[in-house]
Amino acid sequence: MGKYKIQTVWSSLKKEESIAIGYIRAYLGECSDGKWVVVITDSTWEESEVLVVNNRVTATKRIRDRGFWTRMRKIFPRKQ
């Protein structure tokens, strides 16, 4: 989060039957410079793919193209 100066983070889930917990996550982060960071984990949760894009529409499309659910949940910063 420090490298890209991320201010806000959302997450989305994708059902994955091959692992015990049953899902994997994708994260969408809004950077302070107006860029968007997409982080997609694999089914082992050991590797992740990081993409930097120019706008939220493109970032969300990349997440949904990979089969993640439409609903995005804000996870950072949390409400006080």
C-alpha cells in the first residue's frame, strides 16, 4: 500500500471449489495520484497479479473479466 500510496481499498470474491475456504479475492485500490491498482490472488494465495490502470472503470472490468462477483466491498479505511 505504501508503494502505490493507496487511499481506499475494495475487495471482490470469486468462488473456488478447489481450496478449503471456497473463495479467492481480488482487490481494487485507489491511489493518491488518480491511478487504480488491481491485485488478483491465485487459488493458492501465494502469488498475485498486480495491474496499474488509469481509471476505475477499466480496473473493475479487469476484475469482472476474471470471474469475480459484481459486488465490491470497501475494506479500507474502515468506518470509525
